[in-house]
Amino acid sequence: MIKALGYFIEIIRGSIITARHFVVNMFFHILKVLRIKTKRKGAVTIQYPEQRREIASRHRSLHRLMTRKDGKPRCVACMLCATVCPSECIYIEAEEDPDPEIQKCPAKFIIDLSRCCFCGFCVEACPEDAIRMDTENIEFAEYNRQELIYDLDKLLG
Amino acid sequence: MSEVLIILIKVICALVWLLLITLYLTWLERKESAVIQDRIGANRADILGIRAIGLFQPFADAIKFVFKEDFTPNFSKKFLHTMAPFISFFFVAVTIAVIPFGDVLRIGGREIKLLIVDFNVGLLFVLAMLSLGIYGIILGGWASNNRYTLLGGMRGAAQLVSYEVALGLSLVGLIMVYPSLNLSSIVHFQGELLFGWLPKWGVFLQPLGCLVFFFAAFAETKRVPFDLPEGESEIVGFFTEYSGLKWGLFMMTDFMEVLIISTLLTTLFFGGWQVPWMAADGFHFPWGGEWQLPHGIVVLFQVLAFNLKVFFFCWLQILIRWTYPRFRYDQVMDLGWKLLIPLSLANIIGTGILMSI
Ligand code: SF4
Ligand code: SF4
């Protein structure tokens, strides 16, 4: 009985907490309606499509391939990224580069983003800094999977 | 002829009130839970770009329900499966018939009582209808022909049977104090004063009964601390096999029960349409002031007071729903049989002793 009474007190305290949240938040909502500026807001919601949060500088977003000065991809088709990729979603076909110093360049470079888990390993593995995930583009959802297979053109952007 | 017309108008008004408030209870639930959890809540439904803090959301939901596929599984018992939501909806909605919204309204020498039927046994009628509502749930669970729905239905039945007892017993004390089962005369009685200043509301005369009634009635609504028939995380509940508008009816019934419980609580324990110290001709304050008011204003005050009290209890129920996790099944049964029923029995005995001395 005493124990049950203890529970009862805790139950009451629980509802006092939620009621307090309600009253305090309502107070700030009403102040906002009355156009009184306050430091605190009634809700922490960010109204997403209209309001956005700043993306953190180390956020991993959509991939892009870097280019040299002459506009060709920096990638030397070393396959390190394709090897390290845990989702096995990078597909590279190499061809010979006319420049003997460079030797190889990608003929095809395909990332299947429908499988990518955005781990960033490809970026870490690349010896040429040819692939980066800093486009800050986080909204590339598509209606079918075919659209999510990004090839060389799309990745060079 | 005009009698029939008046009844018709009353029925339509009461139904519109009931359905509209039920619709907006869904809005209140979403918004209130949002405010409790530091969110904003549904605010995107708009008409021509006007959002009006999500006030159109219930209608958007309703339109969505109408256009959803109404799926009846092959293995279900088709007729009963279709009947179930209507049964549970009907028996809850019909209770509004005996709830007094206000005192009499005098227009053109005619006295109109602001309730649909002035039943002598209104209280029993409400209790009977509320308990019949469970048939819809059992039927839904049974007719779906699915083990989980059946489990949900049986849980609902067990829960309602155990809480019905406490609900009925908690009101016995009340009936002893107000020797009437007629809801409008119960409300009239609550207009009198205790010690010359305290309104004779049920909550002051029967605090224990009020508490037991509130808990038992809350269990009747089958909402979260007591949502065992539903049990979202374990059995999904008696309406697993429902979709579209039929599921919507079950959901509406839940909200309507919240509303009906609020109106009952208001009518029985919080003075119904009574405004403290207001009589038919205006306010008579216990400290000796008077404030005469015309008849129309008095009726308006009464209806407003009723609505305000109902709104407060809806708010309270939603607050409770968003505060507590679900009880375990045995805890619910313990609470019903080992706490609420003994308390309500003690209440009856205490009331009897107090009344005899
Ligand atoms: S981010 Fe990870 S999963 Fe995606 S392509 Fe790079 S290595 Fe593969
Ligand atoms: S690791 Fe870098 S250089 Fe090597 S194939 Fe991948 S993108 Fe090209």
C-alpha cells in the first residue's frame, strides 16, 4: 500500500512535468503570436524545407570527382576506392591515359548511390584526392533506382 | 409539428457539435502532444496557402480516409467485420442524447430544454450504452478471424468488464447524494450551495467517487495508459484487419469516448452547465454582490461554461495520454479489481454513514 502510494506520487510528478512543459511552451508561443521577442522559443522545430540547418563542415554528402587544371578527372583508376568500399558500389573501368606520367584514367566510373552507405572510406582511400564528399547536397532522392546510379558525367558535375 | 422540428434541430446541433469537436480533438491531440514535447505539430495542411496553425488538418485526414482502400480480408466474416466499427461508433455517439448542454432557453414563450431527451434514467442509459460499445470491439476482433485481433478483442472485453464494475459503483455514492438518475436534475441540484459559498458540485461531495470514476472512465476510453486492446507494440490490436474509413471510425470512436467521458465528468462531478453562483437571473455572490443578466446572456454563459469544462477534461486526458507508458496487463487488472473496486465500495459505505448522521 505504501509502495503503491509512492508510485502514485511519482505518477503525479510525471504529469506535472508534462504539464509544465505544456504551460511554458504555450507561454512562449503566445508571446510569439503577440510579436514579443524572446530569446527562448516555444519549440525547437526547424521547419525543414523552408528553414535549414547549416551542414557541418565534415558532413559526408553527395560524392564528386575532382578535376585537374585541364578539366580531366584526377582519378588514376587505381581501384583503391572500389576495393575499400564496403557496399561494393563503385565500378571502375580503366583506360590508358595519353600522358605517360599518368598512365591510367577511368573510362567508366560508376557509383551506385542506392547502395552507398556514406561511410566515406572511398574518400579516405584515394591517393589522388580525386573523390570528395563535400558537395553539401543532401537531397538527391529519386523516384526510381536507375536515377541513383551516378556515372562519370554526373559525378564530375 | 413544431415539437418535432425542435427535436430535429436539437439532434442536428448535438451531432454536429459531437462530430466537430471529435474531429478537432485529433487536432488538439497532435498539437498538445507537440507542445508537450517542444515540437510544433501538424501545420502543413493549407487552403490556398492559408495554414491557420493546422486547423484544416482534421479535414485533410478525413479526405484521406475516404479515399483509402477499404480492404476486407478474404478470411474474415464479411458482414460482422463491416458491422463492428459502426456498432462501436453508434453506441458511443448515442450517449450525447441525454447530456444537458444548458438549462432551458426561452424563445417566443416556448421553453426549450437544451438537451435532446430528458430521460428519467439518463445515467443508466449512458452507462448501458458505453458498455454496449465493447461489442463493437469484440465483434471486430472476432470477425477479423485473426488470432491477434481476437486477443485484442478479448483483452478489451476483460478490461471493460473489470472497469465497468468500478465505474458503476463509483456512481452509486453520487446517486445516493443526488437522489435522481436524471442528468438534468443532477445538474440542477449541483447549483445549490454548500455552507453558503461552495457550489454543491459532485467533486466536493464525492471526491473519492470522482477519482474512481475518472480512472475507470479513462480505462474505458482504451487510450494509452490503458490501451491493452490495442497494444501497438505487441499485438497491434482488434483493428489490425481494418483499413480506410472503417479504421477511421474506430479511431473516431476513441476520440469520441474521450469527449463523452469529459462531458460525463463535467455533468456528474463538475456542475455541468452551472457557473458558480449564477442563477437563472444572474450572479448572486456569496459575499453579497449581485449582477443581473438578461436571459440570453445567462444561457450563453451556461453553454460556454459547459464547453469550457469539457475542453479542460479533454485537455487533461490528452495530457495523461502523452505522459504515461502503458500498464502491464496484470497491473491493469490489479488496479481495477484490487484498488478501484474496494475504493468505490468504501465510498458507498462512507457516503451512507455520512448521510445517516
Ligand atoms: S561512401 Fe562508402 S559506401 Fe559510399 S561509395 Fe564511398 S566507400 Fe562506398
Ligand atoms: S581511389 Fe581515387 S584515384 Fe583510385 S580509383 Fe578511386 S577515385 Fe580514382
